[in-house]
Amino acid sequence: MRFRLIPLIFLVCFSSLPANATPQPNPAARTAEAEITAKVQALLARMTLSEKIGQLNFPSLAFPFEAQLAEVRQGRVGNMLNVVNPDHLKAFKEAAAASRLKVPMLFAIDAIHAFRITFPVPIAWAATWNPPLAERAAEAIATETAQNGINLTFAPMIDISRDPRWGRVIEGAGEDPFLGAAFAAARVKGYRAGGLATSAKHFVGYGAPEGGRDYNGAQISDAELFDRYLPPFQAAIAAGSETIMASFNTVNGVPVTANRPLITDVLKERLGFPGLVMSDFVAITELINHGVADDLADAARKALHAGIDLDMASGAYARTLEAGVADGRVATAEIDAAVRRVLAVKYRMGLFPDSPVGVRTRASPMAESDVRTRAREVARESFVLLKNDGAALPIAPQSGTVALIGAAALSTNDHSWYGPAGLTKPATETLRAALEARVGSGQKLLFAEAFADPCGLSFKNKDEAIATAKAADLIVLALSEDCTFSGEGTSRVDLGLSGVQGELFDALAELGKPLVLVIETGRPLAIEEVAAKASAVLIAWHPGTEGRTALAEILAGAIAPSGKLPMTFPRSVGQIPIAYNDLPTSRPAKGDRYTTGYIDEPWTPLYPFGHGLSYTTFAYSGLGLSAPDMTRNGRIEVRVDVTNTGSRAGQEVVQLYTRQLVAERSRPVRELKGFEKISLAPGTRRTVRFWLNARDLAYHDDEGRPVIEPGTFRLFVGGSSAAELAGSFEITE
Ligand code: NOJ
């Protein structure tokens, strides 16, 4: 990487970065920052080396915690993670207040999609294509968390990933940098509005592990880094994320935790990130496993030099830096630089009694009913209807008798795997109860559990399930990806239905009745054969506390589905990695031999990025541009008429894609450049307008510099990445 060689050129180009680039602070913020800098400097000057290192120390709560309390009092521990119990938090706050310099502590947990009320998993937030909903969700979660006394969340996870084998796609916004940046900004804003500082993670490339194997290395060219993986981080920085977490993995062979070109040169200097960078959990110690450090002292020295300010849970800084300074291997200036960042963040968060006023706003408590409303809103808009032949959904009086099959319909599992333990679980409706309350009166709803567990790992009573289905006119089969298959350390090679769910599906499909498949999942699945036989497929993600209620509203037709895929659904695992925004190649894919694809399967995905049906239909027409061309500083307005051509109200996500036809680098066949979610009554039409700025069409060269190249662009507008309505424009010199 040559990032350090080009600072001047970069500065020239920086002004043409997309709108999500780091904004210049306004005058009031600049004054507050100057005040913070002075206060930090004064405090630093009073600190002993041991107290400084204490500020970089970020251990996890360990029972019994009396020893940790003592270290806080001595100024040797400045921050803690996983302290959730309010009494414990109080004890640690008092210990910090009893320390010589009384520096307040960071208290962090993984409040990702839950504190007490569980929201749908984050990939479902992205499936809403409605960032303001994500902002409201994050605000509610943060409010619950902050009221408990915690001040920092390890969220949002904003890793772009094109590989659903990687279990952590559940925590992100999918495969696209534009959508990812929009949700990164919304989530940061929301958590902060709710009173938490954020930790955007994982910087960088954690979502691109080779083979989809968690923690595995990523190979990322510099151009790709800037085009694909950095935009969400730029957006998070612009939205004010106070902290960023470094990723576990290597990028091009160097672990990010010891990667100065990435952490210091790119993140802190080029992207202008003013906050603190923390390691991931025990990641500094793991530099030894990576084979780039001899021992803990070497690992600590390398991480600090790379620009890792906070040592999460490895104790490497606490145990080795003082000796490193004594023997001259660790520069005090590097420790001071890290401490300055930590203290500045604490001032910006308003933790010190003399923090400049107005740096942070604090939310007041939110009633549980409001939190639930927000969770329901996200769930409602997140479900993606992949297929709906013969209008199998919604369930209507004419659907006749309905058989709801599957133990998932009895589940209240909310998948809050990162939610703090020990809180009372909120009341959660099952799908069965929710649906019983919502199908029309007089309409029969039969039920069979079929499986011994919600994820269908084994049968409880297969025959009863088949008999129940036989007695019905419409079958709704509720399935779930294995509940242990989501999140960290859950890479998979098989993305089919887990356990014996496929076996029951086949038996039910043979009955020849309309068969609706509802699947809870944390990732795209490879379900080509199943989808071909089902009449309808509804992806419900893991929908959280209010999720099954929202699901019943959708199935019973009270609300029309409006989710769209934030990640491509492959036909098979062999197609992975697969994304809509690939390069055209020398022989663009078209299904023939000697073109890019496979000889044993179509090259197209099962369902493309952006796809999702409603109970109504939408037509696109009247594509128009305000001008046929623009300069490199210019912009063009794109407008399109969208008509609800069905017989009921619905929401549509209007999507705008571009393609640069000829450039110095091969450019993706499509790139998302705008989207808007609209509501339309039946028979009505709305003109949707997008501004396309030339600077948003920049790509990055081998040194990560943005380039806006003159030339012809195609644009496509529609309801998915396969949109057909097309136009053209030019960027002129
Ligand atoms: C490891 C995960 O990678 C990270 O995302 C999480 O925030 C930390 N553990 C802390 O729990």
C-alpha cells in the first residue's frame, strides 16, 4: 500500500469525495473541539505513565470483580466491557470517582439489535431499504441501554459482504456500499440520539474472508478497498461515530490490528477519523497466532504503533507497555497519542463534568410500548416476498382452510444472541397465536408442530403434519435456519434448509396444494429447488420480539410486504461469492459456453439484489433527465413515474443504478446510486426524483484516489437490480 506517498494529491481530490465523506465541523463544534484539545492536554500532563496506560486498558468483566475495582481505583483500568448489572456499573463508576484523576470510564456492550426488546437482526433492517426506520430502531435500543448506565455500543457492524457462507452477514447491511453507507449513517445517528457512543466495525475487510470462513484473511486491492469497503466507514465517521473497532483478519497478509497503513494512514489520516480505534476482543494477543508477533510485548508494541488506541480484553498494553517504555522499545509519544484520543472521546461523549456543553444530547426514557412499536415497524418492512405464484398470499377468505405447519410457529426465540443476559424476557407472541388472532373469522386455521425443535433438526410427528396439510386448502410451512447458525463463528458450506425441514417440504409439495414457505434466516440461503416447488416464499429473517406479530399481519394481508434483498440469493453455494455489481469480464455472462458463468448451472442468481414483491404491482415509465450531460462538478436530476397498477396500497423501493460504459478501469455492470421507498394507493402515480452528482460516480484508482472520468453512463431505474427501464447521460470534460 502506498497511501503515505500521496497526501497532497489526496487533499486535492478529497473535495470530490462522495457526500458521505467527513464533513468540516461547524464553528461551534470547532470551538468545542479546541476546548476539548486544551482540556485533554492539561489532563494528560498530570498523568503518570501507569494512569495513561490504564486509559488504554479495556478489560471484560470477570467475576469476582473486586480485583478489577481495585485496578480502577488505582487508575490502571480506564474502561470496561460487559458490565450490565446496574449495581455493578455503580460500583465501577464509584471506583473511577475514587481514583486520583477521576477519569470517567467507557462502559460498552454489544447492544446491536437488542437491549431488552429485541429488534429484527440488522440484515433485516437493511431489507427495509428505509434508513429512517433503522435510525429509529437504533435510537430505541440505545435509549434502553443508556438508561441502564452503559455509554458505548459495539455497533453498528458495517462490513460489506458478498459471501453468505459468512455467518456475520446477519449483523450488516449486505453486499452494496451505497446501501451499506446509508444504513451505517442511520444506525450511528440513531444510537447516538439514544445516548450511546458507537463503535463502527470492523475496520476493514472482515466481511471479505476467503471462503467465507470467519476470521480468515481477505485479499483486497486498494481500488476495491476505497470503492467497496470504505464507504460505510466514511458514512459512519461523517455521522459522528466516536470509535471504530479494528477487525481480526489480515488484509493482503497483514493483520489489521498491526496494520499501520490501514489504521493510521487510511483511517486516521486520509479519512480524517478523529475518534479512537479499539482492537477487537483479545485481538492484540492473537497477533501471536497470526505469526506477526513473538510475544505479548511485541504484539502490544506493534498494535500501538499501528494506531490501536484501546486494547480490548487482551491486557497486552497493561502488562507490557510500561516495561516497553523503560527499555526504549515503546515510544511515549505513541502512548500519549492514544491517550489523547481516548480522553477526547470521553469529553465528546460528555462524560466529564466539565465537558463542553452541548457536545452530546441525551435521550429521555422511552416507554416499552414505544420501543415495541419501533421494533414492529422494522419487522413489518423487512420481510421479503421472493415469490408469490397464483397470489397464494395473502391469506384470504377464498384461501379456504389453512394449515400452519412447523415448530417455528411456536417459537419465541428472538435471537438476541448479543443481548445482555439476565434481563427478563419481554412477552413475545408466537406466529401461531398471532395468526390465529388475524385470519378471518369463520376461516379455519389448523396447526401441526411437525418438528421437535423450531429449526427442524428432527421430527416430532411428520405424519400428523402431512395429514393436517391434506385437510387444508392452503399450506403455510414455517421454517427456520438452525438457531445456532447465526452470528460470529458460524460459517457454513451448506446453505440449504437445515435438519429434516427439506424432507417435510418435499412431502408437502407432493400434495399439489398452494404451499407458502416462511423462512426465518440470518443470511441468504441457496434454496433453488425448494423455491421452484413452493407457491410463495417469504423471507422473515430473525424478526425479534414483535416479529411474529408483524409476520402474521403480513401473511393475513393487513400489510403488504415491502422488503427488498440487501444481498443476492444464490442458486447454489458453488455460485458464491455472488453479487449484482460484478465487472463485465472479457466475455460477459449470458448463459453460453465460453462466457463468464458455469456449464452446470445458469449464471444468474436465484433472486437478485434489490428484489422483493408486494401484494400489489408497480409499473415504471417516463424516465427523464434534466440534461443529457454534466461536467465533473455537475449534477443531473433523474425522474421516473411509478404507478401502483394493482388493487391495493403498497410500498415500493425505487432503485437507481448506473454503469460507466468505458473507463480506464473496468467498471461494474451496475452500481446502486439512489433509492427511495414510497407508498402508493392503488391506481395512483408518483414522480420520483433523484439527484445524480458527478462526484458520486467517481471510482478509485490504484492509490485510492477518486477519479471522475468523462464518458457515457447508462442508467437503470426499477424495483430491483435487474431493472429494465434505461437511459443514458454523459460526463463531459
Ligand atoms: C468479538 C466481535 O468480533 C465483536 O464484534 C464484538 O463487539 C466483540 N467480540 C465484543 O463482544
